[in-house]
Amino acid sequence: MTRPNTQSGLLEQMNDEFDRLLATVDLIPPESRSEPGACGEWSIKDLLAHLDAWHEMFLGWEEIGSAGEMPVMPAVGYRWSETPALNEAIWLRTKSDSWEMTLEHLHSSYQRVRAVIESYEADALFEKQRYRWTGTTSVGSYAVSATSSHYTWARKLVGAFQKSPARVDPQG
């Protein structure tokens, strides 16, 4: 899949990949969505909580950056090279959240990210170095990473979980 580089392309790919992800999740029996194994110890619920957390980080960066300040990225106490540790902290913070709460938060943050992307002038979203807070890249590049490409990654993990030998019904 080609990485989007326009506002309309990003919004379309976001929508398509989000819908595909949720359709793949729907193939998993509800009682299995909190079982570990979708990504190491993470369950499908944990994957969705992870996506929500990255939506929230993007929203925070954009809000601080739009106010003319420099956001701490990716998160306070973490450098980009420490993303695995950050992801582990997200998992530890959210692993006891309910399925319902996780899904509600994910849908809410998805809508807020869409609204932020839609608020940009189409040509400004992917213009590199236009905003001080994005450094050498663009708001759109950060948005792609926090949305469509992240959804594709999660969808593939959910699909693999669904097809894993332990998940296959021997009665077929």
C-alpha cells in the first residue's frame, strides 16, 4: 500500500484501514479478544488501546505545536529510540481496561484525529518544515504513522491471531 501524501488520500486511507481493522476484529469471537497472543503478550484489546494511545499522543503533539510550543515527542520521559519501552508502558497502563472502554476511546480519538486532519489546508498538511514542531517532516507524516499505517500493522496482527493454530477449530 502506498503511503498517502495528500489530505484526501490520508483521510481515505485512514477510513479504509480503520474499517478493515474493525472488520478483522469482528471475526474474532468476543471472548477471545482479551486473550494474549496477538502481539506477544498483547491481546486484540491491547492492540486497540495501543492505537488509541498513539492517537492521543498525535493529538497532544499537534495541539502543543499549533500553540507555537515544542511538544515532547514521542512522550515525556521517552526518546524515539525508546519506543518499545513507551509501548510497554502504554500496555501496562491500559491492560486492565475493559473492551467496551477501549473501543469507545479508540472511536473517540479516531474522530478527533480526523477532525484535526480535516482542519488543515490541504497543501499545508504534507508540507515539510512548514511548522516548527514537525522539524524536517510534516504534520501529515506524523498523522499517517499514528493512523493508517498503524491500522494496517494492527490488522495484520489480528489476522494472524485469528488464523493461528490455537485458534483454528479442528472440527473445521
